[in-house]
Amino acid sequence: MKIGYVTCPAFGNEKIYFTQAGFNHLLRKGRIPRKINDQMRRLSLVSKAPLILTECTRYSTHEKRYSSSLPADFWSFVYNGKDTHGQSITIIVRQIQGKPKHFFSIFDEKNIS
């Protein structure tokens, strides 16, 4: 499945790109591979990310941190929509040093590692 990008109303319809960085983060945290069941849960949620990001008009949190020693911004979107069967899904969007924003992670209450 290739997504490319979606526009997000929470950022004034700015493009959120789906890149290798986000995919890699679903499989490992830093250089450490995630447990297989955690990888599978996250990968199963990815198909919901484009819809959630195009529907959310506000982000939940914003943090400034360093990523690979570069300044980075992280935004979270928490979604509790009817199509998720009552589960809360959180999406993380990252922007490193003013470059384009990209999808970075997705998880639900069952895989918060």
C-alpha cells in the first residue's frame, strides 16, 4: 500500500507525507526491533491513518525535542471514531528542522510501547 501524502486540516491543509521513516518506526524503536505482535498491531492500524489525519481538525499535543541531534516537533492526534469499534487510536506526526511533516507512528491502547 502506497499512501504518498494526505492533507491535514489541523495544519491548514498542509501535506503530511508517509515515508520510510514512519514505516521504520513501526518496526523498531531506534535500532531495537519491536516485538512481532506490536509490529503487527501497528501495521494493521496504518490503513486508518490517512482518514484520521484528513478528519482531525486539531492535534492533541505538541512537543519540541531533538531527533538525531536535530530539532524536531512532534504532534499527536487521538481518534475515537465510530469506525474504530471504540478503540482509541493515536497518530504521531513529526517534523525535523522545518522539513515537511511526516507520519511517524500509530498505536492504540493495546500497544503503547
